[in-house]
Amino acid sequence: MPKKYWSAKVTKESNALGLAEDVFTWDDPAKIARSLKRSAERSTSKKAHPYQSAMSMLNFYINRAGKNLPQSRLKVLDRAKDELRKLYGKED
């Protein structure tokens, strides 16, 4: 019997932000960031600022994928974080 993880279910089935299908598998960091921003701003169930909600979902996915996430995918998702910061004017 395969292991079942609550985090996988949340990532796959959560409609908290109304994420685009397979958004975390896309290869374009800017496209991922724009989609997360759009989802966070349209969501009526968020409790935080849209930036925080979008970044939280991205971090949640990265943290839950953990060591199973290939280095190439991690690079794309880390660049998506940078793009998200730019979209919200939160650059360092």
C-alpha cells in the first residue's frame, strides 16, 4: 500500500487560491509567478496579503517536495520566487 501524505493532497486538491493546473511544473518562472499572483489576487478565501499567499503556496510546494525535487526544478521555482518579488515590488 503506497504512503499517503496530507501535503500531496493539499497541493493537488486545494482550491484555496484557485491555482492553475500543474502550475508548479511549468518551465517559465515568470509565468509561474504571474499565475500565482493572479490566483492570490482573485482568491476570496485568503487571510493574508496576496503576496504572502502566493509566496506561501510556492514555499509550501517546495518544502513538501523536499529531497524528491530535482535540482533543475528547484532552480526554476527559486527563480519564480524572485519573479514574484519583482511583481510585488519586494526586491531586495
